[in-house]
Amino acid sequence: MLLTRSQDEDDRANPSVFNMADLIHSSVRSSDAQTVVAALKLLTVLLSRNHDFAVNTILQVVPVTPKESRRTVGGLNAEMDCYLALAVAIGGESGLDEAYESHLKDALRSAESHRCSEAGRAVEDANTDGVQSSLISSGSRSTIPHYLNRHGSFLRLLFSTFEKFFTNDIEINLSLSEVLVTLASCPHVHLEGWLAVERSKYKHSSSSQLAQLSNGTPNASTPEPDGLDLPDEVQLANLLAATSRPTWLPQHNPMILSILYDLQAKLSKLQDQIPTFNALINSRKAAFRTHEVLAAAAELSQYVASPARLSADASRAPTPSDGFSTPARNTVPESLPRRLFGDSLRDSRSSSPLRNKHVSVPSPGTSSPTRGRSGQLSPGSDAGTKLYDGLAGTLEDQDAADNEDESISMDAEMLSRKVKFSHDGKVELAEVATRDESTRDDKESEHSQAGGGIAPGFRVVSLNHVLTNAIILQEFVLELVALMQVRASLFAEVQFA
């Protein structure tokens, strides 16, 4: 062995040159949640910063031929309607418009800031036909436009993890959604097959000319730029074919859409067993938004200081000559609501309507306009009136507090109930179990999840866990729809005529 050993140090086997693709594959299959999260975060960095490495090592791809026809704007609208309907079915309509508007801005920023594209030239040339070519040429030189191979081992591994969304660890779901959003933000990656429907699978009315035009028959031998030389009747027919909403068979659904339908079906089974499921979802959203507002208020309070401290900070503040225009921002640990609702507290995110409302907090010692207090009455009030009003206000507060405590205890009891997800698609809401039964179910669930959760059996989580993951799933679906809409204009992916 020593005789065959290479004399050149560069030619020797080095443990540091370990196959990172194998490392990510094995880590994602791990039963440890932190290992899976670390692998998904590493994959996000690779996809966003070095897409060339991921191609044909982690992701199996199929090159795009230049003559392949693009999807139509009518098909895009039909796909977006399917995703938005799923988002409403999963988490309700509460706060949907504001969240989608925020995700649109984030999707534009994500697509423009991707390493494979340059935002400046894309926006300036948005009205030209060479948007996609300029974007691709400005990115990586060695990567060509490609589809994702639906039968690729790693893509199937990601989607198998996605199928267990409601029972996954919350951090795993957040990291997994970040991987898929980063993958969909790359201009080299086409969405057909895994996020969007293939153009060849569109179905129109068989009795109309749209059926032929939607399949690209009249334009099969004619390049798209020469479409202006076609007769007016053909141009009008092409316009109608591009704007009409097609249909497709269920077996032609993209991979993510099929999984979302399965997840929504499981959630619907759980909704049938819990009459107050929608109310629990809305209260969960309200709790996250309240936590977000409180976190923003706590962050703002850090800048409120005494005049002496302000003068001291001003004396230590850097001057423009130092190359700084603003003081360094205090770092606050990220909370779960920030990550669930798009990290809207950061400057790079769009503002939330909740933060635009000025919430007035009464200062100590001020009287309440709704209820009299014995210590807050005017000096001219009668002593007996003061005593009566104070006692009545105390009793009203006590009744309201008792009702609130009872409601909170009922919600806490409901949220702590266990939900059993079987691998055959069954969803069962367990009755209120004793401590021993709950411990036994948890151990059985952990045993069934050993080896990356592939072993047969069931997975048991609390209803609180399911509600949180449902809100994350709704936000993820909205982000995907926003990305599809942004890509259609920024990368010129759809055909309008």
C-alpha cells in the first residue's frame, strides 16, 4: 500500500474532500431533527449561492430544448387558483390578502437577489422579449435551463418529508419550505412537473379551435417572434388560446400540488372531528400576530432612553466621516411568529397592517373611559357612589376574568389532545388520555418514526402542533403562488398570445 501511495500531496485521498451530496442525503434521512434542519439549511445555501454544484450531484435535471412551448397565462391563472383554494381550505381567509401582498414583495426580492439572476437588467428590459435570456446569461455560465427529474432520489426524499408536514418538527418544516422556495427562485429551474402543470397536459374544449391552438399546432413550425406576421384571425385565436383557462387530469398534477391535496384531505378529516377547528386556527393566528406586535414593541422600547443616555449615545455615535450613516441595529432573537409570517419585522420585508395601527396604551394614573374606579373618580363624587362603582367594577372584572380563564382552560385542554396520523391516510383525534396513556402513545410514535420516519405505523402529535404546522403550510402555499406570479413576468415564463 505504501508503494502505491502517490508522492504528490494533491493526488492523495483527502478526508476533507468528502462528497457533500452524500452527506446531505444521509443527514436528511436522519431521525434527529437538528441534523435534518442543518442539512436543509446547508442545501439552501448551496442552491442560492452555488447552483452549479447542486446540478447532477444533488439534483437530477433534464435540459430544456429551445423549441419547447411555454405555458400560457391562462394556465398560470388556473394553477394559481388551485393553490389559493388550497390555502383557504387549509388556514381560512383570515389575513390572507395582507399575507399574500407581503409574499409578493418577498418573492420579487428573492428572485431578483438569486445568484443566477441580476435584478437591474431584468427590470430595465422587462418589456422586451429577451428577459429570460438576459437573466440566464447574467447568471451562471455552465448551467443551462433545465427541468427537475421527478424520479430523482433527492427530490423524492424532499417530497417524502413534505408528505409528513403535519407531524414534522416545526423547524424541519420551516427549513424545508425555505429549500423549495429557494429552488423555485432560480431562473434556470423550470417549474413544470413539480410546481406547475406541463403545457402538453392542458385540456381545452374539443369542439373549439382552442384545443388545437393550445397545443401549439399552428405555431409548431413558426417561431414566436414571427407571430406578428400571422393573419389577424390566427393572432386572435392564439390570444384566446393563451388567455383561456385549461383543465388537466388529476394524474397530471405537479408533485407539490398532489401532496398539498393529500395534506388538505387529512386536515379536512380532522376538521370534521373538531367543530371549532376554524376558530382554533384563527385564534392561533391572532396569538402569533399579538406576539409579533409585542416583539415589535419590545424592540422599539430598546431605543427609548433617558436624556442622559441619549446624549451619551449621541456622543458615541459615528459621524458621516467614519463611513456610517446610522448606528448599528440591536439584534433581537428571532421568534416563531417572525418566521411564520414572513419575517415582516425586518427592514427588507413589507410592513404588516398590524404594525401600522397605533395602539394607545394608557399610562398609570389615567382614568378609564369605560369603567369607574374608586381611585380614579373625580374629587366631587359621593363616597357611597365611589364605593358602589368600585365594587361593581371589581365584580365585573372578576366575572370576565373567570370566563376568560374558563375559555383558556378549555382551549388548552383541546390543544393538548393527541392526533394520530396513520400511514394509510387515517386521522384520529384521541380522547383526553391519562399521563400513562399519553406517555405510551408518545413512545410508540417515536418507535414508529425511527429510521427517518419511514417505518410503518403511525405518528402522534398534539393538536397544537398540527395547528401551528397548518399555519406554516398556508404561508408556504401563498409564497409559492407569489413566486409563480413573479416568475411569469420577471423571467417571461408564460405566453400571453
